[in-house]
Amino acid sequence: MMAVLLCCLTVTSLGSCTNDNADNGGYGGGGDFSYNLNNVEIVDSGVINTVDLIKDVIDDHSMLEDCDDSIYTDWGRSQYAIIDSQNKAGTRSGAGEGWDGSGGTGYAQYAKWVTIRYKSTSVDGSTKYLSELIVWPYNRIRRNPNPKHLVIGCHCTITSNAERPTNFSKLGFRTDISMLALLFAARRDCLVVIPDYEGYGSTHGDPHPYCNRDVTAKQVLDGASAAVAWYEKNEKPMAENWRAFAVGYSQGGAVAAGTLRYYLNNSDYKGFTMAGAVCGDGPYDPLATLKTYIETDRLYMPVAPALLLKGAVDTNKELKALGCTYRDFVTDDFYNTGIFDWLQRKDLTTDDIQAELLKISKANKDGFKMVCWSKTDKQFMLYSPENANGRKWDLSNGNAMSYCTVDQCLKPGVIAYFKDGSIQGDVPEAKLKALEQALKENSLYYGNYVPNLSYSNNGIGRFTLFHSTRDEVVPFSNLLSVKDKWGSDVFRCMQYESGTYLHVGTGASYYVEYVGTLFDEFFNDKWKVGYWKITGKFY
């Protein structure tokens, strides 16, 4: 879901299908691109002052209202201290003011960005202009470094087009997009590219192929190729022997993992070396996700199954051939909330959608119902007109006590089929099987795919998957599914004992405490396969 992860940017505007048996050999060292730059259009550009951004993290005292906000404050102070030390170490007489007025040399103070449109293949097979954000290190005072590596940033689930990466200059507080730019462009001297994904930005009127692994992976890799080709022509060369990495959380975690898998099994992208992917709490197995919702019979954020179903119905050829609609699989009450219209319009965030569903539950005596924690009664109760009178509800983001049971969203026949394989109710068996197959096809291990350890040992194609055991939006079953199919001796498998059930709270910890260290493992000879259980700090 939309991971709200960092404070506002200070911006100065400058203007407006995989072959699983493919040969995995012959990787290049970078720079050999065939991407036609006639297919690239610049849309907007600017500069960010990363020190202002870090100071905003420290100074935003409103963040302390939530239980996880100390993570941001502590991290901001540590980053402030690092840059302060770097600046003072470089201070010399007459050097001029540093970022804090101390006369330093301004290390790691700025990053530049552009947004572009590039051509790729749409989910319907046509060629379309997609859009993406590109960010790179920039220092006005001392140096403009050649980017050491390419980071392919894969953003989390968004439902509002305003949240897209190419809206960079207008993004709000603490986004994972801002964190990717800060961690990797400004602090690690990398070129960072963050695609919008189809259905957002330049294609915002089209359906978003949610959890469609190969389609999204190809588009992301096309965007990465376009970004490097544009950057090297218009700015400066990448550093010698640079490599590419994919990084993401939530939907971004699944996209990052799928992008690495697609790269390893597709010969179109061997002009650069993709060393690995660092992935957090991703839906690597959409079928396991849906089954877990049904087994637990509790949905926090009912938008999650709606996104899974919409992505499948909108993009799967067999479901389309059978004439499937959303109403084949969801209850009339859930459909009539308008949730599928909201997802297609893309003008509401996931928090907005959650609020609308609560509003509908409270307003209607009959129909769709949410279950919430009553502070008055100290128990879960229906969020309904009858129960609303005289009661106080715990609906805060920090506690997120708002759920619904699965039967509020899914038809009985769908629940029965994905629970025990039985055919009941009015959903045709052919449609149920087609939905099951559509979800299976987008698992990370589909087609008996297993990472090739010999390539991983050579610094190519290394998977690191990090997942909280308590995540209620993208359940832990996603990591277990991959572990069961792959074993733990071909990838880095990390079971995270989170202090919160909240998906967004875990995302904050992932970016602030872990992702930089996990990324650095690739350079410091510390990456290794195996299964780790971790709590608190990584080391």
C-alpha cells in the first residue's frame, strides 16, 4: 500500500513473456544500449536540497504522534551528523559557507532529477509512451560524481495518480519515492530510475496491470535502459563497471523481484549487469495472498483483494475470453461501494478509499460493513449506524483498528473454491479456475523457476527477500511460498519480527534501518544465501 515514508522535498523547478529456459550467460559490464533516444521525451526537471529534506525529518514534530515516528527522527539525526562531519572535514579557509553555515564544502547536498516519457510495450501488446522519474547525484560546490551504479526503484502500491513518481516536485510527506532518491542518488552516488508503471502518469487513463509480473518487469527494464541511455548522452558517463539493482517494498518488492527474474531469463537486456534485487514485504505469490485472506477471515484494507481481482480481470487473456467481470467474484454490496470505479479513476489514495468504506459502513443499515475496535466496549464491533451512537472508535493510523470479514467482499463460491477447491454458488467453475491460473502465473516461482546459484556466486542475479511475520496487508505466506519452492540455499531469506502489524510501519523500518545495509552487502562481499530471523537492527 502507499508507504508514507519521508518528509517533503525542497524543490527548485528548472522547467517544465519470459522464457524460463533461456540462456543466462554473456552478461555485459554496462553501457551497450540499443534504446532509441528519439523515443524519449523530457517532461520536467529540478534540483533537490537533501539537507533541507533531512532537517524536515528532524523538525516535523507532528510525526511523533505515531508509534513508529521515532524511527524517522533518529534516522534524520544520524544522517544530519554524517553530512555535518563530512562538511567540517572538508572545511578550509575561504571555502565559503557549507549547508549549515559552518564553511563546509557541501558534500552530498544536492540531487538533480528529470521526468521522461519512453516507449515500451503495453499490457495489450501495443506500443505506448510510459513515464518515469530519473534522479542522480549532483554537487554544486565540489564535484559531480559519475554514478557508481543504477538503482531501479520500484514504488509501492498507489491508487491515486497524484502519488506517481513523475509528480516528484509535488509529492507529500515521507514517500518511498523520496526515500529512494535520498538513500541512493544523494547518499550513495547512484543513478536512480523510478517508473510510474502502466496506468499512471502518461498512461493514467489505462487499467493498471496490478501484480502482472512479466508485463511490468519488461516495462521497468525498458525504462531503465532509456534512463541510462538518456543520462549518458546528456549528462556524463556512468562509472566504470557499474551494475544495476532493483529495490522496492510492497508492490515494489514484487516488481523488483519480478524485474530481476525477467532480466535473467530474457536476452534483450544483457547490455548491462543486474547484480540483484532487495525486496521487502512483496506479494510474490498472489494466490497465497488471496488464500491467506480467506483462511484468516479478516481483511485490513479491503482494497487489497479488489486490486488483485481488478489486475487479473483487466489483463489476463483467459479471463477476458470468458467475459469475466469484477461482479463475477465480489459481493454486490462490495461492488456497489464504488471501489472498482475509484481504482479506475485513480483520484483517491488507499487511505481515502479506507475512509470511504468506513463512511459507507457507518451510513447504511444494510450493505457493506466494516468491523472496528470500540474504545467504549473494548471489543470489535460493526461500524454501523446502530453501533455508532454514543461510541468512540479507534480509527487512528497508528492502531488501524478497521477491518472487514472476507464474506463482505468475496462471493461464497469464491471463498469455498479458494478454501477447499469445492464448487458452490453461482460462480462458474471455468471462471474460478481461470482466476486461479491468473494468480498462479504471477507468482515469483511460476514455471518451476529457481535462481541459478552459480550466477549468484558470480555477483549476478542475487535475490534478497525481507518480510515481516505480522504483516496484515501482504501476509508472511508470500515469503514462505517462495522458500518452500526455492529452498533457502539459493537466495537471502529474511524473516523480520516486526513490532507492528502495520504494513506501512514495517515499510518505514525497512527503508530507514535495513535497505541501505542490504544494498551495501552486494559491494562488501557480505551477501550470502540462507534463512535469517531478525529483530531490531540488522547487525
